[in-house]
Amino acid sequence: MDIDRIRAKVKSGEFNIRDHALIEAFKDGISVNDIIYCINNGKIIEEYPHRKRCLIFSMIGFDIPLHVVVDYSWDKEVDIVTVYIPDSNEWIKFQIRKR
């Protein structure tokens, strides 16, 4: 699924935010609005087609990187599976996984 279709689902309210995503977001001080902003303004940096998931990256504010994992295995809606602030020790510019 491409980013525009995911955005359309979110815009029309056809999405769920899983409990795990909410717990992780709130631990990091990330709001639901931040999650939606990331999806609407970010880009897909990794795809997991075998699981029908993708990883979206965006900066929120001026200095906070955010990753959002979206599951698109259902036709009618998408699920926001998890949300986290990436560790700079594991990512190059928060967009490329260090090997």
C-alpha cells in the first residue's frame, strides 16, 4: 500500500490506534495528533510486505524524530501498531537502519 492510500484511510477515520501504540507514544510524550502528523507528512522508509506493514518516518516539531508502524492487512482500515522515537545509535538520520 502506498502512503497516499494510508493517508486517505486516516483522513476518512478508517484507522485504529492499537493499545501498544498508545502506551509507547505516551511514554515518549507523543500525542495522537503527533502520530497523525507523522503519517500525513512523513515518508515510508521501510516496507514489510510479508506482514502487510510499513514504517513511516517524520520529524515532529523541529527536533523530534518519530517512527510509526502501520498495518494495512485489512481492506477497510489501517492499524497503527506501534510508535516510537528512534534511537540515533540504531539509525542513520533516523531513516536508514544501521547494520
